[in-house]
Amino acid sequence: MSMEEVATKDTVAAAELRQLIERIERLEEEKTTLQDDIKEVMAEAKGRGYDTKAIRTIIRLRKKDPSERQEEEAMIDLYKAALGME
């Protein structure tokens, strides 16, 4: 491989790396904006009297597969029963 080919590959790799980094930076900016939007909606929910901790739990549960969610809920019920919490 000639020095010219190595230099060209280095230049192409550097340009590709720069593009990847810039894409990640743009996505990080978008993520920050979305996180701020979510905070605003949660603040609105709290202002209307909703329990934001419960809302976050519901959102987490809705992301799960129904069978996984049922298994988790059954395990929690079992543990609560074992501890005399029911």
C-alpha cells in the first residue's frame, strides 16, 4: 500500500468518524429536548393532581410484555404475602 493510499484511508476514516460523532451529538441534543418535554408533561400532570411516581410506574409496566408483567406482579404478590403485607 502506498503512502497516498494510507493517507486517503486515514482521511476517509477520520471523515467517517467525524460524521458519526456529529450524528451522536445531534441525537444527544434531541434526547435532552425530549427529556425536557417529558419533565414539562410530568409537571403538568403533577399540577393537575396526578401522582407522577405512579405514572412512571405505569409507563414502565406498559413497556413490558404482558406475560412478563404478569410474572412480575405474581412475584410481588408472593413476596408481599410472605411478608404479611396482604
